[in-house]
Amino acid sequence: MDDWIDKIREERAQGINRALLPSAHNAVNARYPGITWEYCFKCGEPTGRAGAGEDSLYDEQGQGPYCESCCDAKAENDVEQAREYRRTNPIEAERRARLADWFRRNEP
């Protein structure tokens, strides 16, 4: 008969991830090393975080989890992409010009 640690392993294999107490994590990982760890969506390294319901790092599209270094790199890349979009998009450029004109006309 399977014990509770084997049941946790079977659930994890099926994609069911329940919150565990630290002592339960230690017990499961003692038998199946790393099974309760969360791994980065991008680089595959352990995230060091507690899981989707806790403090894991996901992007706006729900992709993740990310480790902190991949999350930081993704955020920097997203900012650069947004700047490039605003710089090259003609509709955005026109909107900014109208906004700047409005501020010039409405200065105190």
C-alpha cells in the first residue's frame, strides 16, 4: 500500500500541487529529491519559491514560474520592447504629439 509520500508523488506527476508544510516538503524530498521544488519556466533552475498559490513569479500572460534572475531579465526586455514600440509606432507618436501640444496650450 502506498503511503502519503507516494501519494504526493503521484499527485505531482498528474500536475496536482498542494501546499505542504516545511516538514512535509523535507519528508517528500528525502525520498524523492527535488520533487516538491519549483523550477524556472525559462532556465529550468529551482526558483526558491513556494508555488503558484504563494509567492511564485509569473508574467502578465500567466507564463512561469520564473526564477528571480530570469524574471528581472524578462522585465528589462519588456521595458525595452515597450520603448521601441512607442518610438516606432506612428499612432503612438501622434498621440504623444497631441498630448504634448495640449500641455503647451494649458500651461499655468
